[in-house]
Amino acid sequence: MNCGHSLLRTCVSKLIRRLDIRWQQPEFFGAASTRTAFPDRPQLALVPQSQSQLIMPATPDFAVDASQFPPLPIIKQEDIRTRVFTHRSYYARAAHVFEDTLDDPSPDNEKFEHLGDSVLGLIVTSLVLEMYPGLRVGPSTKVRAKIVGNATLADISVKYKLPEQLRLHPAQAVTLRASINVQADVFESFIGGLYTDQDLEACQRWLQPLFRPYAQVAYAAVRGEHGLPPLHIAAPSPDSGITGSPSSPAPSSHSSGDWNGNGGGNIGHLALFNQRLQNGEARVEWLFSDLHPFGEGPGAADVHGMGNNGSASFVGVQGNKSTPVWSAQVLVDGEVYGRGRGNTKKAAKNEAAKHGLARLGVVV
């Protein structure tokens, strides 16, 4: 009998510990309420590692007191407006239903949220393509992901005080209203409701000026993730109320051998050069300078970086803070194999690698 009680107590203790861990997770209560519900407990990370790339690095500047924040449009039809702010918990309908009957459709905002997500994706994608016409699909997808991430949408939703208008189940109201996911969902629901009430143009008139500054911040962040220097952002016009946006860099008209270009259209020279050298035991050294081209200025060739086991070592000479022109030199077992110049280290390395390939007898 005592053994049975002991086993029961052990099982109950394990269950309590598991529930305690789950209650501290952000998806259980929402990120905001997690911080207040258990202030004396250590909190789990609020942003999973896999989603950290989707977080906006900063909030755009909409001037003092957000005076340039676009006003919220008005949904004219009352039934649509009511449904936009009705969370599924309000009626507590069964969630695992394949299809509603035509005479009894679901009265919550999930369909508007689903529609709004698609409308938002279309408008933001078109906006990014308009602002940065030269941006490739991969980086463009990263920019869009940062713009429409839940953290960004929730922040906008709170600015418009949309969560305060939600109709929620009384027992879950505090928890749900503080959830980042719910805050983002009601914003998408409002977009879907506005699209249904009016049209796509009404959504574009509202969302394009709203997300243009967010697109600038996201573009700068993704550009930094790719190791590229920031672009100058033009000052806003006095009457626009919107910060200016940099255009995508124009394609270089220089050949891959021109030091003033971006290394040409084929950065694959560097990868091929590294691949050829990995097969041997050669010691590779990469030298950089933004003062003088190697072999032309005083002391320019006196900068050395040594790598072991065939790995590259990088040393840069710090120049002024204006946009530098980098000079790169690659040495294999102490012998110069190639030199190159470019607006970035990567472009200079690629040009040097191209000459290094020629030294190795590889025709490209």
C-alpha cells in the first residue's frame, strides 16, 4: 500500500514539474504575459533561434509622437467590423470542423485573418520590388519575412490599439490580448476585413506608406547580413512624411578585371580558387589594404597575415571612414599568386583569386 502511495506521489510531482515548465513557455501565455505571470521564475528564451532572423532590428522613425504614422482606415460595414474583432475563443466553437454550413458560418475572424495574410504578402512583396528593383529573390524573401513577421505586425497592431477592441472569451481575455500571435492575427484580420469591405486599392493606400519605412530598415538589416556596407538613404521630401529609400545598386558596367567595380558578375572565382588549394598542403595568406594598392604605395606590401594548415588569414589596414577602395593580395607558400581591387573586400578577393587561378593554369 505504501509503495502505491509513493508511486502516486512521484507521478504527481513529475506532472507538476512538466506543467510548470510549460507555463513558462511563451506560446502558452504569450510573450508579454509570460514576463508578468511569473516574475520570480527564470524565463525561457522568448524568440526561438530558428525565428531570430525574422525579427526587425529596429522600429522605423515616424517622427515625434508618431505623427507620421498613417491613420487607421474605417471599415464601413458593421457586420464585417464586428467579425474582424471577434476571436475564435469568444464563441468557443469546435476547432476541428472541416466545413461550416452555409446557413451557419463561423462568426470569428479567422477567415479574415487568412485573407489578410495573403493581401499583406502581395502588397509588401510589390512594395519591396518597387523600392529595390535590382534585389534578387533570395534577399527579397528575407526582407519580406522581416517586414511581415509576427513581432513587427504585433507592434503595429498595438500602435493602432487593435487588441483592445478584440472580443475574447472572458476566462482567456488577459492572456490572449497580451499574446504576440493574437496581436499580429487581429492586424491581418483587419486587412482582410478592409479588403472585403472595400478593395485592394484601399489596402494599398494604407499599407504602402505604412510599410515603406519598415522595408528600409529590413533591407538595411538583410544587406548587413550579407556583409555589404550600408547605403546612403536620401532625406525625405518636406511634404511626403515618409523617409527616403535607397535604390538598389546599379549593375556595374565594368568588366570583372576593373578594380573600380564590384568584382564583376562572377564571384565564383574565389570559391574555385579555394577549392583548388584545399586539395594540397599549401599555406594561404590573404592581405588587405585600403590605403595603397599592393606593390604601389610605401609600406603597402609590408602587411602580413599567416594562416596554418592551408587556411586563410585576413588582415586589414584601416583607412579613413569614407567609402574605401580595397586592395587584396593572396600569397601561396609566401609567393604572390594574385592581386585585385574592389569596392569591398569580397570583390577585391575575387579579383585576386581570378589572377591566382590563372597562375594555377585554370582558364576561366
